Amino acid sequence: MFDLSDVKFVKRIVVGTDNPSRMRSEEEIEAARALLNRCLTDAPRGTIVGMEKSFTILQIGEHQVVLQWLCYHVGFPRKPAWLEGA
């Protein structure tokens, strides 16, 4: 069982496009996925402590476009050294 009192640092990772005025490229989305995977596998190993699911419906001309994204909150017992540049 994971104890939230052990969490001293939380990293927020958005996977998908959360800002309609700045669409993320597939490379940026894949980089966010890779960061999430690293947070969950490398030492110190993080744990998902929360998750946001959201969407926005945009009207572009005659078309409706749906933007969806997930935001993961990954908790760590301490800030990982390898996360300094991320």
C-alpha cells in the first residue's frame, strides 16, 4: 500500500493538447509519454497520486474538433536528480 505521507515532490505531466491556441506535435506528446514512463520506472520510482481527464470542444468553421488530454500527478519521496532538466 502506498502512503501519501511519503510524497514530498509531485510532478505534473500533461499528455495531449491542453491549450487550443498551441497545438502540441506528436513528438511533444510522445516526449510527455516517455517522461511519464520514466517517472514510473526509474529510481526513485514515482507513483500516480492523481489524474485529470479533460476535453475541449472547438468550433472551427463548420467543423467541431474535440481536444482531449490527460494530466498525471506523479508523487515521489524526493525530487529525482534526473528530473532537473525536464
